[in-house]
Amino acid sequence: MDPRFFAKRAAALSDSSLKEVLETHPGIISFAGGLPDEQAFPIEQIQEVARRIATSPRAWQYLPTEGDPALREAVAEHVASFGIQAGVDNILITQGSQQALDLISMAFIDPGDKVLLEAPGYLGAIGAVQNYEAEIVDIPVGEEGVDPDRLAQAPQGAKFFYTVSTFHNPTGCSIPVDKRRELLEVAAAKNFLIVEDGAYRELCFDGDAQPPIKSFDTDERVIYLGSFSKSLVPGVRVGWVVAAKEIIKRLALLKQAVDLASNTLGQLFVLHWLREYGLRPPVELYKEKRDRALAALEKEMPPDVAWNRPQGGFFLWIRLPALLDATAMLSRARQEGVTYVPGAAFRGAPSSLRFSFSQVQPEEIAPGVERLARVITKELERARKRTSKSPVA
Ligand SMILES: Cc1ncc(COP(=O)(O)O)c(C=O)c1O
């Protein structure tokens, strides 16, 4: 086909090199995949709720574009449990929070507009804003997420700052509460919106998650995204947006031309699930995996390798000595029977990597970390030899 038929934004797309990284192979222990663990899906109860709703003709009818009214109410109640005050008119149900990212980009980005993204950051957000030809401005993520002082250095005129404030993808970090307030102050002072993505917040292992930035928002500056993908099941494709009524109205108008409405079966399933069982995120399963990962890292990793201790979510972030390149190291890791996603894939430092503990089986974690530690140790020896041989300038 003649490639000139494609719009520039479609022609510029390349097949994600991540596809290969995320492939699983027998004998290779993968810390790459970031999907939920299917063992966490309560299949019997799911079947029972699905069977019950499927007998109603309403389950096969269109719903309003904004979402099922009772589900919107249930979401309002849910977000109130972590400090976000919202009425039904402040809520839009979407096909997963990924659709929310698309609609928000559609609503706010004209080609060339500046958008502030975390680096390293969530690939789905990078893709969403790129589709609308945003100019991406990277804001570095440290151990405590984005630093308000760094955000304050962002260029003028940005439309919004996007943050996965709690149990970040890809690093696992969470922004401390005082910094959340400061980020909001910076956004007000520089006059841009904040898009806060809470995709992982319900998966909290230790104590309570930090209050969302949205809970401090008194001037409708924050758009909050949530999802049932990690706390229940992703196959229902149900997420939501909490925002000012005016924003919800515009997003719904745009959504009409995208898909008329989110899928009915998924919405009714979530509603009935919440009524029957309440939201019971599979926290214990992921906490156990996190704990096994931390214990193995502590035991196996050579000195000079650092990592964080996420309080929830699916990921932790490993920082290798700067002389190592996690992308170059990947083929050797595969030979040793272990894999991960290099940090550079998320616009992070070349010497960093994302270690996902969500999909790996618990008993594979310790042997996987042992393999990873072996690769890193060998690569370090090689790199140190190389640098000690290079002539002194
Ligand atoms: C940070 C973040 N936001 C949003 C999503 C999208 O999830 P969903 O569309 O299933 O709600 C994901 C999926 O992995 C994610 O990691």
C-alpha cells in the first residue's frame, strides 16, 4: 500500500521493541511482564456474577456515554474512601484508564502543545500524548517521584503534568504527602493541569497509601484516573475519570464519537461485583511476591546495586552502577535465563531496569534474582576490566 495514505502520526509509529522483551520463553524467568497475575482472578465468583447479569436484557443494551449511573455512584463512593469528594456528574466511566488518557489528550492537546511527563514514565501515557502530537517535556523521577522544584523549572505554557503518584509504573515509588501538596502549588503557580493516574493505588501492602493529589485540589486543577484492572480484573476494561463537571462534559462529548459508550457487560459486572463482594484487591499475593523479591535482592545483589522498597503495586526499580547498560546486558541475562525491561525503554537512565514481580510465580523469584545477580556481577567485572585497561587521558 502507498504509505502516503497514512497520516504523519500513524506513519511515524514503529513496532514496539518492547514486544520482544515481554515475550516469555520456557526456561527464562521473567521480571519483564507487568500484567496482573491470573492466579489472582477469583474465577468461580466471577463466573457466578457474570452468569447472573447475563440473564438481564439490559446487560446487552447500550448505556449512557458517561457510564452506568449506579456505577458512577459506586465510583464516587469508592474515591470518597481515599479523600476525593465527587458527585456523579464529576465521574466518567471509560474503557480502562487507558481510554481516559486518550480522551484527555484529545481534549487538551493541540499539535505542538507542551505536556510534562515523568521520566521514566508509563509508556501508555507517552503513546497517548504522542498520538495528538504533543511536545513531551521530561520531568525526572527520583526515589520520591517528581521533585516539586524540578517541576517548577518546567517551561511555561504546558497543558498538563501527568503523574502516576502512587506505586509508580515503572519505578514503584510513591510521592510523599508534603510533596504532593507542593506539586499542586507549582501547578497553580505555573497554571497547568495535573493528570493523576491512580491505576495501582488500591494495591497497597503496608498501611495506607498516601492521599491522592486530587484530595487537596480546591480549584479543579487535578483530573484523577482510576481503574478496576489491577484491583479486580483487566478484562472488563472499566476505568474512570474524576474531574470538574465541565471537563467531564467535554470528555463525554468526545467519547461519543469514539465509541458511543463503554461496554455494558463490563460495567454491570463491576457494579454487581462491588455490591456482592466489595472491592477486595489481591494485596496479599503481590505483597508476598514483593517480600520475596526484596529478600532475594538483599541476599544476592553485589554492592553498588541499589533498589527501592515499593509499598504497593507491581514494580521495583533497580539502579546499576553507571558503567553498566541494562539494554546491552539484556542478551546476556537471557542466556542466563532471566529477563527484565531496561529502564531506557521508559525514558529512564541506561543503567536502570524495571523489575516486575506481578506475573512471576513466587517460587521463581529467588532463582530469578540469583541469575540476575550473576549476570550483573559478571558484567561489572567485564566493564571494570575494560575501564582499567583504557589509556588514561
Ligand atoms: C500507570 C498505568 N495507567 C494506566 C494503565 C491502563 O490500565 P487500564 O486501561 O487497564 O485501566 C496502566 C496499565 O498497565 C498503567 O500501568
